[in-house]
Amino acid sequence: METPEVIPITDLRRDTARIIAGQIAAETPAYITQGGYVTAVVLSPERYRGLARLAERGMAADRAAEANARMTGGRQREAEDDG
């Protein structure tokens, strides 16, 4: 797993264009800190879209599992034994 860059918000204010360009080129997230705490994350648009697609798939899988549980009354189907 990659190590994200940690950037104080004062540095981001001073050199926003360079920092954003660097993060897009590096394709890694940057954590923006304020008062020593992470307050934001800078991602490239491609990285963000990829994460959004993963989240959508996860939510769709959760909805499908919930619907299946409602239809089966919460019972799991047992595999048939062909013997």
C-alpha cells in the first residue's frame, strides 16, 4: 500500500497549483492537515472516479444481499447434495 503525502494546509495555500499537479502526476492521495489533524484528501479525478465506482458496486451488492434476505426470510440456501 502506498504512503500518502501529508501536506499542511498552509503549504497548500502557498503552492496549490504545484501540489495538485504533483498529486495528479503521482497518482497517490495527499492528506491535507490543519492543526495537526487530517481535514481533507486530494485525489486525481481518475482515482476519485475509481473509488466511487467501487463504492457503488459495494452498495449494489449490499442491496442485493438485503433483497435476497427479505425474499428468503433471512434463510441461507443450502447447496444441494448430488451424492
